[in-house]
Amino acid sequence: MNVNAAIQQAIAQLESERRQIDSKIAALRDVLKPASGGRAGRKAAGRKAKKSKRKPMTAAQKKAVSRRMKKYWAERRKAKAA
């Protein structure tokens, strides 16, 4: 047997093993899928939870929002009382 034939045979054997492994992986993934289609299976499959795209506020930004909201609610209470 020449080298090329040996390499071809090795490739064929490895591809066969890969198909078997892919089949086993698919079966395991099916086990992890929830029957209801909920989120539990996706988390169990190792996917990370979606992170918020919102940037964190600085202390000054929080203070500014606080002032605006206090003003907003004071105006609402004033309008409701009138």
C-alpha cells in the first residue's frame, strides 16, 4: 500500500468517526431542549444570558435624572391637586 492510499484510508475512517460523533452531539442537544420551547434549554446548552446594551450612568447623570424626576412628579401632584 502506498502512502497516498494509506492517507485516503485514514481520512475515510476519521470522517466516519466524525459523522458518529456529530450524531451523538445532536442527540445530546435534543435532550437539553425543553419540551415547551422555553429559555431553560438554551441556558442549559451553555449560551450566555443577553447583556444589557445600556451604558452605566455616572453619579452626575444619576443626580440629574433624580432632579428631573422630582420636578416631574411635583408638577404631576400639583396638577392633580388643582
